[in-house]
Amino acid sequence: MVKPRVLFVGTGFFAATILEALFDTSTLVGAVTQPPRPQGKNKERLDNPVAVVAKEKNVPLLTPDKIGTSFEVLEALTPDVLVVADYGQIIPERILLLPPHGALNLHPSLLPRHRGATPIESAILEGDDITGVTLMVMDSKMDHGPVVAVIEHKLSGNETVLELEAVLASKAAALLTSTLPNYLEGTVTPHAQEHSKATFCKMLTREKGYIDGSTTVLQALRMYRAYQPWPGIWTTVTVNNKPKRLKLLKVKEWKDFLPEDTNVLFRNDDKLGLKLADGALIIEEAQLEGKKVQPAKDLINGLRV
């Protein structure tokens, strides 16, 4: 059987896992990804995961600031189908319609639930029992097109966003490679989503990770698992009469007795705690604004709790 000519579009780890799975089943005519962005303290421009895989496998790589400016280049590659995952840009409709079989997107949720940029984080934040991956035909609206196939995954309630992303990436790769031949042969009939049941999730910001005395323990622990490594969870403390950000890097639920008059930030022997709306967290490791990462015992001394 002649391998389909696939043009891949994606950026992150989720996408790179899917790209790797296509090498044995497809002819990859090119990969489109985001250009390198300044990272770290030195603002070094590093390749993203898709760029790394494409270069390792000698796949022609394009990194346009805006994919719409590359229409003629993409057209010349004559792909049979576009496969998109975790790209991070809106793709113009004329590019979606460029291949004879259109564009397929792998979205890490059970659409129409969690349309948008942060479906994996949202599944954890909202305490979903089940999530999964949807293979869908792309149209002009975000995560709106007909569903080709889905695969489900049961959540334990303890996974972090990075752990869940790895599981869903593997499932997405398997779903695509098993479904793509039937889709291209026309033996799979996509069906419309139940648009009335759609929910939406937004981009992350640093402020999303803020917790304080009005946050419940359940909310805080879900945020802790969903926001790794960024934006993380954080609160504010007063140091020398000035508010400082305290990033909480390692926490767990406080299960000991907690008197009602307990301070927001408190100590109990060698334990450092943060009082919340209905309980508290044990802070095992944190980073005070402008300081290095510290274990609890050093924080207790430094913050004079």
C-alpha cells in the first residue's frame, strides 16, 4: 500500500510523540512548528520538541511566525492530508482545505468538552473522572469540526499534568495510526459534535496559580497537579513589611488537627503550613521571590514563622 503524504503541524511534547509515530506509516513531506523562542535566564533560542524530532529524522522543517504566510510553500509539498496537534496558532481555512483529505486534529480531551488551549490542565482542575483524545476534522472554528474517532482514559485523581500529557500523547499516536488509513479510504464517517455541550478552556497566565485563604484544599491540590511546571501555585507573604511571592514547589495535604486561630502561614514543630478555606497544605519545598529554592526547615527560619 502506498503510504499517505502527511504534512505535520505541531509544537510541544504531545505533538512530537504523534510525529514520531507517523514515520513508519506515512511519508512525511514536511513539519511546520513554532519558531524558536527565547528561554531561561540567558534567553537562549532552543528548538521545541517537534523541531528536534523533525531534524533528527531529516523531515523538511518550516518555522514561520505565521503559518498563513507559507501557503505556496505548503502547497508545493502536495500533502494528502494535514495532521495537527498542539500547534499554538490559528491555521487559516485555505490551508486546512489545501490537501485533498483536509486537516485532522488530535485534541487531548473528549470533545466537545474542554475546547481550547488547556484541555489537559482543565481535566485535572475540574476533577474529571474520564478524559481522552479526539481525532477530528478541522474547520474554521476552534475544536469544532466533526469527530472521526475517540479514545478514552480513566483518571486516578492523582496524576500531574505532565504525567497525563505523556499518557494521552501515547494514546493519540495509537489512535491516529490505527484510524488514518480507514479515514483516507473513506470507510470512516465523521460525525458532528454535540455543540450544545461544549465547554471552553483558556490560556494559562501566572495569576491562575494564586492561592490564598479562600482556596479550598481540593482546589489547591488540583491546581498543584495541573500547573506544573508553569505557572505553578503560589501565594504572597510579608517580608520586611513588603509583600513577596512564595512559589510552592512541593506540597501535600495537612491531615493533623488545625486550631481555628491558626495563622495563614504557620509552623508545627519542623512542619511549615499554609492555612486554606477548609484545611491546610504542608509546604515541603518553596521559593521566595528573589531567592533560591529552599526546604521547609530553611523557610521557617528565613520567614521567622
